[in-house]
Amino acid sequence: MNTNTITYTILEPSTKADPFYLQNLMYDRPIQITDPLTITIIIPKNCSVFIIDDLHLSGATQNTIEFILEESSQLTYQFFVANHQLCERCEHKELYDCQKLPAVFEKNIYVNLTAPHAQAFLKCHYLGDQKSNFKLTTKQHHQASNTTSKLIMKSVLDEQAKLISDSVITVDKKIKNVTAEQTNKNLMLHPKARVISMPKLRVNSKDVSCKHGATVSTIDQEQLFYLQSRGIEKKEAERILIEAFLG
């Protein structure tokens, strides 16, 4: 038995008001938290779930979460983490459990839409500073007609932080009415911060709508000046602009 692997079938729906935390799967299980950690989540027919990914709190620095969506199931997934001195989001409940990562961290998120009318909506936020290094790999795999997936990845990088984002949308042959999106937006706070974004499409059917994109920007100096002219200190003004970017 591989003690670093868990397969779990969702038993009941969850909502934003009462989400499902992935670390709860560790309780009452004879599992030793070592790298790499892999968890497969099966979302059954007609089930809707709201999942908060807090696996990084387990201590593993490499983990993979794979979702298998059955007919008419819906996944809402959030992964918010920070290694940033300007981040006060950890205290803001609207962002749930924004927690610190190890200095080097790798995350894989795989979504398999296996039956009609399955839907997946994923949001990832990463705030990095100092020499933190985060690699995120995502896969949105459409295996059936009438399926939808949307991924939004946003990062704020300061000092010598680095993000590698490797994302792919795959659409199988002979399926139709598929909508898939992936967006990667990055806010750079320091000239030594680095981001490598690699969005990819592998579309093997015609009746689909798929798009991807990646952007890199810096804090708008005019907006920063405006806030400071209203008596807001620079650090607080930067925090406000970061929150607006992540919002």
C-alpha cells in the first residue's frame, strides 16, 4: 500500500458557507505525510461541492490533487497561499485559509470532466516574496460533451520570488459544446521577481470554445500616487492595490 495516496468519493454536497477542506481527509487515516502526496477526489453524479485546498498545511512540499467529475456534477475549488509581508488576507475570512507555503513548493491540479454537464471552476492565488519558488501544474481534461471548466490563476511576486505556471486544456475527439478557459495574471513588485507562464491548448474537436491567456504587470504608479495623495501611506496603498488585483 502506498501510504502517500488517498482516493475519496464525495458523500454529500458542500457550499461556500460550509466548504469541504482537503486536509480533513488526513484525519483518522493511517497516512504518513511525506512527499509526494497524491489525493484523488471523485465527485458523483448531480453533486455540487465547494472545496478549499489546504493540503500545504500537512507539511508536504509536493502534492497532487486530481478530481474526477461525473455527470452533472459541479466543482468549485480554491487554493490561496502566501509568503508575503504585504498580505493581510490571511486574516480576512473572505479568502478563507490563506496560509504560508514552504520556500519551495510544487502543486499539481488535474481536473477530469468525464460525463456530460460536468462543470469545474478553479481559482488559485499565490503571493510570494524573498526567494520563494512555486511551481503549479494544471490540467483541464474534457472527456465528454456539454462540459465546462474555468481556471483563474493570480500571483503577486516580490523580491526574488519565482512562479512557474504550466497549464493545459485538453479536449478529446468527437465531443461538442465544450467551454474551457484558463487565465494567468501576475503582478510583479520587484524587478528580480520572475514568472514563467506556459498555457497550452490541445483541442481535438471542432464544436468547442477554448481560450487561454497570461499577463504580467506592475503596480500602476498613477493609482499609487492617487492613494498617497489622499493621505494613505505607501505600504497601505500598495496593499489596497494588491487586494484590488486579486479581487
